[in-house]
Amino acid sequence: MKASADPACTDLPTAARRGPVSHTVSRVARLHRIAAGKVLKGLGLYPGQEFVMMYLWDAGPVRQSELIKAVDLDPSTVTKMLQRLEQAGHVRRRPDPDDRRAVLVEATDASCGLLAEVERAWGELEAHTLAGLDEDERGELARLLGRVEANLCTETADCPLGAGGAGGGGA
């Protein structure tokens, strides 16, 4: 790899020399989550909460257990996210009328304004992330990343619902 003025951003660690693409994907995913966190902070969201909200806006009321599977996070993490989102007025939890032991979760009408803000924030993040790439390059990148995601899903047999470009999972 060619050295630059900032070796911390370009030098490949010795242990990663047999996996330069995997190393780069990991770094890019980390930086993307940091950038997303900065954009979401202005909306009063913590990283990951946007995926919970995206799922609820699209799916409507769902059992909390289904939501946990869909966002592929630890149940205690999702519970904490839901507590914060509920306190902010973005979600409502209630007993499932078909099974009183289960909990239904849904986005509130008040969260509709947040939906527009999350869409705007993701648009900004997309523009920043893909700055300098033309439409063909953007399409090719999306196609290649889709293949990488499919490979990883096949390898791990542990794909969240909606993986493969439908908005599931995230860096």
C-alpha cells in the first residue's frame, strides 16, 4: 500500500496483510457509524435507534421479539433503546391482545416528524459518504457491497431480516 502523509489512515497492519479488503471494510464501517452518530445526535437519537424506528415505520406494530430479531441486537440493548424512544414519545409498547405475555411495539403518530428528519439525515450521510463518485460508480459500489453482504450472510447464516439491501443491519 502506498504511504501518505497520515500513516494512521493508510498503513495496513501486519496481521491484516492477508485481508486488506476486510480491513478496509471494517474501517469504513466504523467511520460510517461515527458519521451517522453525528448526524443522528442532532435528532436526539443514539446510533442504532434509527434502525429500530425504520423497521417500525415500515412494519407497523410488531412483537418486541420480532423487532429484536429484525434489528439483530441483544434483547437488553433493544429494551434500553425502546425505553429511550418511548420516553421521547417516538414509540408505544402495549400487551399483544392475542398473547398477553407478548409486547407489541409501534411507532407513534408523533414520530412522523422524526421520519422526515431521519430521511433527511440519511440523505446527508449518503451525500457525504459518496462524495466524488459518479452515478455509475455509486451503482457499482452498491452492487459490489450487496454481493459482499450476501457472501457474509451465506457464511454466517445469521442475517437480519431485510438484509441484502432492504435496510436491515448496519455498520
